[in-house]
Amino acid sequence: MIFRANALLLVLAAILPGPARAHEGHAHPPVPAQAVFPAERLSPPDLPVTDRFGTTKGFVSRYAEAPMLVVSFTYASCGTVCPLSNAVLAEVQDELTAAGARIVSLSIDPARDTPALMSVSAEQFGAGPSWEWVAGSVPDTRLLMTAFGVPVGPPEAHVPTILVGSLSSGEFTRVVGIPDPASLLAIAGAPAR
């Protein structure tokens, strides 16, 4: 079943009781309001990542030709902030794709996120061909997260982060918190609805 973003947001708002939610025995940090930071230069290494179809290729090699990337940091078993961020991406994926962007959901829990689990998540959110779900090895994922300026730690303690930019220029805008769909489209240069 494909989740529609607005319906999912309403359901999650109704069932998740407050800002700090329990997840696998850990309290998730409060979900911050969206904060957008000025563009920064980032240079991720070309470490191997495997997509939900089982194809492995270097991260940079895989996306070097993409005019724009929208990179999210997620994991399949997340029951708190990841579904919220993924719902927003699902809501705007057609506009982002039309603007030439590729959406990349990079697993921050590669020890558990198999291609099969990533496929389930991708299908739940109606990921089209321009929305890829990838995972690296545990050490490579840590290096990629560090290169992208995303704190490494327990997956359940992560703060939602999306980067919008280009590997060719190295310029990325950081969005921390649950992104506003209109704001995300504006950052990506996609036409407003």
C-alpha cells in the first residue's frame, strides 16, 4: 500500500504521543522544527553502496551525473521521524523528479537494512525510479555520514536531515528537522504547486 503523505502525517500525529517517543527502548530526541542552513561544500567519498535491487556501486560514481541530489538519512525499522520525512519526500517526489533531482535515502542502519527491507520501505512510500534506497557497510556508512556532516550514533537517536545539492559542485543546503514540502521544493529549485 502506498502511503499518501498528508494522510500519513495525520495518522502519525494522532498516534505518536509527544515530542520524545520511545523506540526500541530508547527515547528519540524531540523532533526539531525545520531549520535550513546556508549552502556548504561537501565531498563524500566514492564508497560502495547497495541499492534495494542488490546492485552495488560507489556513491559518487552512482550519482556523479545527477544534476541535483536530495539525500535523506533513514532506516527501515524507524517508527518515529523517518516515516515523517519519507512522507514529505513522497509528497514532493514528482516535482523533484521533474526538476531533475534524484532522491537518495541512505540507510543509517546498514547492519539491519537489507535490500529486501529497503524495498519494503520504498514500496510503502511509493518510491519511483528517481528515488533510490541504498546502504553501505557499517564502516563505510559511518564515513559517508561523517563526510555529509551527519552525526554518527545509534540510529534511533538521529535527527532528520536532508541535503539538497550537487556532487559536481559540492554545494549542498542542509535541512534539519521534518522538512516543509514547499520549502524543500524551493531549495531544490522545483516549481511551486
